[in-house]
Amino acid sequence: MTGLFDLLVHPALWLSLALALLYAALFHAWQGRTLAGLGWFALASLAGFAAGQLAGAALHFPALGQVQIVAGTLGAASALTLVRARLHKA
């Protein structure tokens, strides 16, 4: 149980979540149309940041503590762009 608690209070997790959600909010302010779009952007940004985090860690990119800022940002931006293209097609 303490392992889960340690994960939930880890600063790297909160920094990653904050950055991903900030990216989603900024992207929605720039490109968004609906409140549902904000939800899709938030999910895409979280998933993209997580994928970038994993890729950056696997490739040993420089990090801020344990957070792969550059790789996570690139992952979030890619995911946001893909979701935007999909939402604009529909």
C-alpha cells in the first residue's frame, strides 16, 4: 500500500500531469471549439505526454529530475495534433 501512496505523492507525477493539462488547455484556447473538444484534448495530451515520457526514458534523453520535459512535450504536441485533425474531420 505504501508503494501506491509513494507514487501518488511523487512530484514527478504531479509535474507531468500539470504540464500535460496545461498543454491541453492552451491548445484548446488556440484551436478548440467545444467543451467536448477540451476533454479529448486533455486525454490526448495526457496519453501523449506519457508516451513521450516513456520514450525519452528509454532513449536516455536529458530530464528535469525524472520528468522528460522535451520528449513529453513532443509526445503531447503530436497527440494533440492528431486529435485536432480527427475532430475537424468529423
